[in-house]
Amino acid sequence: MSTLPAPASTLDRTEAAAPLKRFEPKQDGIAPEFKPLAADASVEEKDRHWYETMYQGDRVPQLTLRAVLTGAVIGMLMSIGNLYTNMKVGFVVGVNITACVLSYVAWGAVRSASGGRLTQMSILENNCMQSTASAAGFSTGTALAVVFAALMMLDPGHRHQPWWLVAAFVFVTGAMGVFLAVPLKRHLINDAQLSYPTGTAAAATLRGLYGRGREAMRKAYGLVIALAAGVASAVLSTAEGQFAALGRFFGWMRTHLFDVHLPGQLPAQGFALIGGKPVVGFGFEPGVMMIGLGMIIGLRVSLSMLAASAALYFFIAPWLQAIDAAHGGVAGYVASIPTAGGGALYHPLRWALWGGASVLVFSSLTALALQWRTIGRAFSMLRGPRAPAARGELERAMDAIEVPGSWMIAGMVPLAIAMVAIQVIAFGVSWWAGLIAVAVCFVLSLVVSRASGETDVSPSGAMGKLMQLLFALISPPAAVGAAASVTHNVLSAGIAVNSSGAAADLLSDLKTGYLLGANPRRQFLAQFAGVFFGTLMCVPAWYLMVPDFATLENYPNPAAQIWVAVARALTGGLSSLPPSILYAVLVGAAVGVLLPLLDKTLPKARAYLPSATGLGLGWVVPFSIPLSFAIGGAIAAIWRRASPGAADTYSVPVASGLIAGESMLKALLAMLATAIGLLR
């Protein structure tokens, strides 16, 4: 008589009770390539497979003082670079891969300086370094460059918030991201086995650096040379009057050899005038950071940005300015294209950002709606725990290395209390509304982390818009006043975006560790330390880089501009704006809905369709930025076609080096200039 197979739960318990068999580690400390089980395997089978074939966190050094401190230094520098980049273009790229290569190069330089007395860091120590650096560099800058920049714009006196408030908000939202990632890790990485493409690429990068010496050196040299080019670009494009010594150097070079100083814009008056006046940002801005960003984001998005920006600057803005001129003497007429610089310049972005924000908001929400299956899978983890199984050696082993749920509770309870207190004490938010903002962050982190794991696209911006919509309902102008309602709107979005974005980015780091056999508990501690170091660097940098509102106005800061525009629109602030803005918002909404639908229904035509994100950004940043992005995208595309192998090896390190070199030094120079001014 045949024997029926045992129920799955029985098989799981039998498998879990079997003795664990560990792989023999290699001398170089690199675990074998991870080969996942079939999707229908049980969680216990997946955990056993990973533990037996990959885990080496108890055999290879990982959470060491030198790894954390080196990662902290790199992360602190990258945090101010990302702060500058965010204020310049409104977004930042993930720092995972850059941190991997930079950590490898930096420690190699330290070893060389020591005469070989220091040992090489293990691959897991390097992963720990990049975890600390990534947490410091990515989880802190958004709150400053967007939230507090927007609050400064909204304040009638355009004042800074107190330093203690800024530091508390940045640290608490970043730390919330670290703790929110705790329950998501075992579900999204261990069980669902989501790819997290950037985290997977970072693991492959580290394997390449430690496993193939020649390729590792090529990538390292490419990064270092690009870093030097970025630093040189930052120095040569610094204003002559900013530092006396640098001004003398530029003067000597101009007199005795040739002019090395890069002007702020080419041509000086821009590509064209509107109504006889120059236009803000209508030229080419010499520098390599934007070109590096274009190399990373690709040709499709870059060309979409350029097309939208060109349409605005060459056609729409002149047309609207001519209408404004024709109605100059009409009582009650509100001009569409405002001026800046005391009336010397036209500033079309102040009109266009409404249409651009509309495209970005509606495209994000439409794309999110089209991911309803992903959202459903994300919420499936909330249906309740599985039936308890007999605890065997596997469960005890996994419990010893995973971050326990008690840590999340011990961390999130005081963080939640602190965040509610910040909202109530500093901004007058009702305690129950503040509690809702914190509670919703867990739900939004779940959605953002799932989408990021499946597609590498983080919809944290769309989550921020949803939070703004929610707070427009629970904290309306009629109840708290117009000014307070707008402030609460921006603040709530900042809590959602910073915490959910940090959680998704840190899960990408944990995916890297998973593929290298790292101890997740030690990696969590490295990430938490990174948030502390990032806050320690970013908050003083914010005040030094932006000492006053006049300095803030020198940055395009499109993300903050969009948040302010959306907050004002949701709280009834459209009545004082020119009627043409309403048409821009409606057209932007139609474009934002249509393009994601076409992407979904015509996947083969996607490469030929414009990017909704690119079109929206093209109307919220100066023309000089899409132009440089398109140059970078074209360079990467041509390079990939002409020499695919070289492009695969060098393109990311070169682009990352250009971005990191120029952004970090620009930020340091801005801080130094402010410090010198304070000492005078």
C-alpha cells in the first residue's frame, strides 16, 4: 500500500529538525554564489539553504571598529555631497555601489600608508563599511534639503528652524527607517527573495573587487580618476570672489598662461533672451556632476527632461511673456512669467513647477495604482503569523543572527514618542494627528520597500504625496489656519518620505549582506551607527551651506518647491495664482496619468515613449540641468554601443566618481566660505 506524503508542515518540521551542515569557507573569505531555491519552497527550507550554503558571519570578521569608523568617514562626506545634490537637482542616487568601491579604495590607501602593517579588510567588513556609509549618506539629507528647505520657504520671515529640532527630526526619521526595516527583512529578503537590483549589484561589485584583482584595480583606478576630475571641476567652477587665494590663482593663470576659471554659465546671457531680458538657468553650466548623473539615469529620462525643458524655454515661456506684456496695463491681471533679481531676469520655473509637479504627482500615483498586485503582496505579511513549528537547531541558529522583534519594539516606541513630541511641541500638530503620521509610516515603508525590491524604483515620493493628501483632510486650514495647515502638510510628507526611503535603501544593503553570507544583526548595528554619524555631519553642514534664505534661493531645489506647491494647492492656495497655471496643472495631470498607462499596455513601445518622471523634472529644474543630463546619457549610450565590456567595467565607477568628487567638494567649499564669513 502506498504511503501518502506527509503534510508540508510535517516536512518542514522534519527538515528543520535535521542537523545543520555548513559549507567549508574559502581562504579568501568569499562565500559561494547564492543559488535560491524554487519560489514555492517553504521559509524554513529557504533559511536552511541560505544558512548551510552562504552564512559565514561567525567565521569572517564583519562588525569591527575600523570598518564602522571608515564607513562613518566615507558616509559623512557622502552625506554632504548628497545634501548638495538634492538641493541642486531634487533627488539623489543610491550610494551603495559607490560606497563599496570607495571603501575598498580608501582602506587600500590606508594600508599603503601604514607600510602594510594593517591587514586587508574582509569582504564582510567592506560590506559593513558600505552599510554604515549608505545609512549616513542616504538616510539624512532628504529631511534637510527638502523638509527644512520647504519650511524655510513657507516661514514669513524665511528663518531657520532651531538646530536641536533639525537634528532631532533628521536622526529620528532616519532611525525609524532602520527599525522599520527589521520586520520587513525576513519577509521580503528571506522569504519573498526579492531581487533588490542595487543591493544585488553591490554584492557583485564586492565579489569582483575581492575575487578578481585586475578588474578590481581597473574599477578602483576609474573611480579615483573620476573623483579627481570631479574635484577639479568643483575648484575651477568656484566663484572668483568666494576665496581670495583662489581668486589670485585664477588671476595669475589668466595673466601668465590661460584662463582656467569655468564661468557659471555659457553663454553668459544664455541661449536666448525673453522680452529683452536673460532667463534664469538658460545655458550650459560647466561641470561634471550633472553629466555623471545623466550617465546613471540613462538616455530616456535625460532626453525627456531636455525635451520638456526646451519646450518651456524656447516656446511656452516666450509665448506667455508676450501675453503678459500685452496685458501689462490691465487691472487685476496676474502675470504668468515672474521676474527675479530685482526685475532683471525672467524666472519661468516659478510658473512651470506647477505643471511639472502635476506630472510627477499623477504619474507616481498612477504607477502605484498599476502595482496593485505588489501592494497586495506587501500587505499579505500582515495577515498573521504562521502556525508555530517545533523549534529545532535551524530556528535557534537563525534567531541568534537575525534582528529580534524585541529590538524593533524597544527602538520604535521611544522614536515614535519623540516624533509625536516634535510635531506637537515645535509645530502645533495635534497629538492624534502626529500619532497617525507615525503609524502610517509603517504601512508606507512596507509598500515602498516591496516596490523597491521588485523594480529598484522607490515610490517614496508618491507616498509623500499621499501623506500630504491625508493631512490636508485631517489638518485643514479651517481647523488650524492656512499657514499651520501648509506646514503640517509638508512636515507629514517629510516623515513619510525620509523613513520609508531609508527603510527601502537599508533593505537593499541587507540584500547585499544576504548574498555575501553576512550576519544581519551586526549589519543592522552598522546601519544604526551610520544614521548617527550622518546626522552629526549633515546638520552643521546644512547651516553652513545655507546660512540664510538668499543662499537657499541660489539652489533650484525642485523637490522642496514641489512640496510647497502641492501643500498650497491642497490647502486652497490656487486662487491667487494666474489662470494659466490651472491649465498647466490639468495638462500635467493628463500626461501623468496617460504615460504610465501606455507603459503598462504597450511594453514593447516603452523605449520609445517619453519618461513621465523626465517630463515632470524638465519643468522644475533650470534648462542647464537637463542639457548636462542629456550629454551624460548620450556619453553612456555611445560608450555602451562602442565598447560594451569597457562600459560595464567603468561606467558606474566613473559616473559615481564624477558625482561624488564635485558634490562633496562643492559642499565643503560652501561650508568653508560660510565659516570664514562667520569668523570675520
